[in-house]
Amino acid sequence: MMTRHVITYTGGVSRWQPDARERLERAAIELFAAQGFAATTVPQITARAGLTTRTFFRHFADKREVLFGGGEITEFAAQIIADTPASMDPLALIVNGLRTVAESRFDGQREEFRQRRAIILSDEGLMERDRGKRAALAEVIRDGFVGRGLDAKTATLLAESSVTVLHVALNEWLDSDDDSQTLFELILDALASLRGALALTDPPGAGRPAPGGSACGAPEVRR
């Protein structure tokens, strides 16, 4: 595994920079943390990374995308669903997909994501962007389920629940000091809590006798 080092680059810039994206991300995060997101400009980021503004915009649409990764997570989710066998049931697909996301995108990077979260929470515009990204992810998952034959309502409920479970587990993971606990373990805990809450909570009106009838809706028989 490659070890990441925080380096301030100076001097000339070669035409080909194979690690340009990582350097730009690290420079941007350092500046966001030190002087605030709003006060940081793209030229400052590129100067710190020792790269050009043109190189920055080759990798990112704007400085916000340094924190959110463009459309990568939605594309990744869509690909997971597309690659899953049609025979796999929806809940198994959700668990498998969340595990893939947790292990490939978050494991081993807790401190980095803590720093990113702190920056996002410091700026209202970034928080709104974060909510928009979650909504876009839910929409992609919903469309994936619809494409597998689920009705729109069920697909929407599964998609929104999946994104919420990931969000809740991710925040719990970032708040935790237990390095032995993985994000996927917390995802499973969140799923179990959701299923348990649904099992214990009757929908409004469930189990209540209908007017003039029994609990199942049939007319009440008086003896």
C-alpha cells in the first residue's frame, strides 16, 4: 500500500503528473482546514500543489468537487447494481452493495474523512451540496431497482433507506474511537436497528378495530 506524505511542492511543473489528483486533493484539504473553504481559491490550491489551474479543472469541475468526488459515487453505485445477478434479492443486494462501498471507498481513511466532514459542516453551501449528493445517490439506486423490475414505490423506499443507513453508520464510524470496528459492521448494526424498529412499530391504525368491525376489518359478531 502506498504511503501518503503531506508535501508542499515548489519549482517547475512537468507535463505529465501521474499523481496530480491526489496532490490537488491534499493541497485543497490542507488549505480548507487552515483558512476556511470560502477563503480558499483554486489558484492557491494549484500553487500549493505545484500544478497549473488547467490541471485542476481537468480533474475537478470546481473546488467543491475536491470534497465530493464528482459523480464517482453515483456511478459506482449504478455499476454495483448492474453487475449484481438478477437472481439476488433486493435486501441481499443492498447489503452486498453497502459492503463494497464501505470496504473500497472508506476503510483505512477514517481520519481523512473526519477532516472532510469537518470542512463540510463548516459551510452551509457545502452542507447543501452534501444533501444533494445523497439525494442523487438515492435516485440512482432507485432507478437501478426499477430496472430490475421492482415497482417505483418499493424501489424508492429501498433506495432512500440504503442511503440513510450508510449516512447514519458513516457518522457513527467517524465519531468512534474504536479502531477495531469497521464501517461495514456499523452498517449491519444500523440495518438491524431499522428492521427491529419496523418490526416493533405498527403503522397508524394497525391492529385497531374498524368502526363497527373487528381488528381484521370483518364485521363484529355479537353473541
